[in-house]
Amino acid sequence: MDPLMDVPALNARMESGQRTVLLDVRWALGDPDGRLHYLDAHIPGALYVDLPTELADPAEHARGRHPLPALSRFQAAARRWGICNGDTVVAYDDAGNTSAARAWWMLRNAGFGNVCLLDGGLAAWRRAGLPLQGGAEEAAPGDVLLTGNGMSTITAAQAAVWAEHGVLLDARAGERYRGEVEPVDPRAGHIPGAVSAPTTENLDGDGCFLPAQELRRRFARLGADRETPTAVYCGSGVTAAHQIAALEIAGIPAALFPGSFSEWSNDPSRPVVTGPAPDGAEAT
């Protein structure tokens, strides 16, 4: 399935009564009030997904701030959201899909292929003048069967040598990549050999993904193409999923480092470099 669905297509599905499971995945670093935002106003019929508790296990130094949950636990969550085999699932947030992409990637990784992101998210729905709804929604339990192993991942050991044969993209903001600021992880900087590729540069001014051709040009400038092994990390494996969606739109397969920099920087045996270059100015 295409990674994206636009607002007219979603609205047409809803008006025609086609079964569609809507997931509202509002979450942002430093904003713990995603559920309150959802209760205030959401797309009618959408179920709220709590990223820290439903799309992650509790933080561990050895696995990062948002470790991937066991398949059985994730399947139980997907059934709570009412997902059945054969459904179409559309995920969105209010930040250019930078958090909703986590649900997209996890469902794809769990073997559920019929899932996409609402391009432009809630902002695009609002711009179209379509109705919103307040309060909580409930769904009849689903029966989806998740199988796993649907997407590529890499380990910290693989990330350490990835740049020797491919391109490792760092999806965090440039200032975090360069080590100028680090709000949550124990060391500032980036994995040696990684290339700075901020997730926000996948989007236009309205929070929609850039067209495929523009994304291909963007990633080509960073050294990523269909022939080059590509992997992505971020702070904790959330916005890196957004980068993988953008790469897929561009026709470039990519693997995720789930623990990302939060796992890497908590391991004192792993070097961290600072500065604008992949090999950095100094190691810590």
C-alpha cells in the first residue's frame, strides 16, 4: 500500500462507509498532553494511540528510550484499536506525521501492510474545513493477527560499521547531530559516519511530504539511492520511522536502528562525535 493517503481520499472513504480504522498518534518530545489534544478535537471515529505506552516498552539504557514492544503486546494494542485482518488503517498526528509514522512503521513491521499516513495530518483535515469531534472514542475489539518481520532493522553493532558500505542517516535536528544541544540523551553528537538528514526537511510548508521526485533528489544529495544500503536512526526510533516513510516514497528501501541514539549514547563503549561532518570534530 502507498505510504500516504490524502484528505480527499480519506473523506471519500468515510462518506462511502468503507471500513477505515483511524489512529490519532499525537505525541511530541516535551509535550505529554497528546491525549488531551485528542479529547479536545480529532477526526471523527479516530482512536487515540498513546505512543509511550502502546508503541513502546519502558525505557532501558540497553534498548533506548522507546524500545519496540513484543509482538504479542503490540497485537493486543492493535486489537484494542479495533483492527481486523483486511482493514485499511490510516494514522495521523498534528506534527507532519513525525509521531504517527511510528504506528505506520510498527504495523508494517508486524506484517500488516494495509496502513498509511494521512498526508498533512490533522492540519490538512482542518484546512479542508472538515468536521472534528471531541471526547473519547471506542471501537469494537479487533481480531488482527500480526506476524512480524515485515521491515528491516539494524543493531548498534551494525550501525557502527554501516558507513563503510552504505549510508547511515541521522533524522534528528541539525543542532543535535552537531552536538550543540542535547535535551534528553546522556551525550551530545552523533554516531561516527552518520550523515545529518533532519526529518523536517521531508516536508513542505504545510506539513505534507514532498513529492517523490524532490525526495529522491534530497536523498541523493545525502548519498542515499536505490542501490546504496541505507539505514536510519534518530533519538529513540520515532522520527526515524518518518524518514523511512519518506525514503519509501522516494523508492529507496531503508532499515531502522530501533534503539537509535538513546541506546547508542548510553553505551560508554560506543564513540560519539560532534560537529557538522560525519566523522565529526572530536570523539567522546
